[in-house]
Amino acid sequence: MTRPWRVVDVASLPWPHDPFRRHWVERFRDAAAEATTDAQRQEIVRDIALGLTPVEVSACSYHDADWRTAAATAIAVVESGEACWKALDDAARETNLDDETTEAFLSFFIEPIFVNGTSLGSGQHRVCAMKLANVPRCPIEM
């Protein structure tokens, strides 16, 4: 699994433009119905996401994982230069990740987050979850 990885500040990543699998998808889509650009949709998603209560955030399964630990573990693997399946398995086991956090950790490698222009090409839900969890950094595919 050789891919060019880059570790970035989560705050520098764009907000999602269409959180299609989110628990609050209808709220986002209704609010963004008149938006004509991804930038407008991103602002709407950001404002709604930041306005969710802790109970509302917890209703979305993407927030079940410990994203801080998942991202930190993924960064350690990337920085080791050994982003192979054995290294991923070893890191998950050594860190003693729970099921949700293991899934979050592996998602960085199975379906890498990447930016396409000014929008997320992959990783909208994960980036939203990390932003709301105040995760400082994460690996993305270059």
C-alpha cells in the first residue's frame, strides 16, 4: 500500500459540501437548497455542524470513534514509512483501539481523504467528525 501521504492540519481542510450519509442530512440539504456553489454549501454545512448540540452530534455514528486517537495512530504509521497492512494491524493492536476507532484509523488507508480543488474528494464525513472533535492533524492522500 504505497501512496504519497501528507499530514495536514484538520482546520485547513475544507468543510464538507454534501454530507449525504450524515444523520442530519435533511437539515443540511434543506438549508443548502438555494446554494449554487460548493463554497456556499460548505459554509452552510459548517454553520449547521458547529451549531449542533452534543446530543445531536452523538446521534451521528461518525462521531462514535475517538478521532484524535485514530488520526494520531494513522500519523504515526505514515511517519514510520511503513504504511503496509502488517503495520496497520500492529498499530491498531498496540494502541488497543476499540472497534469504532479501529475502523476510523483504517479508513485513512482504505479510503484515503483527499482534496479536489477547494472541496473534499473523499472524506467529507470523517473530516466533519474530526473538525467537531478538534483533531489537530491527520494524514491525507496527496
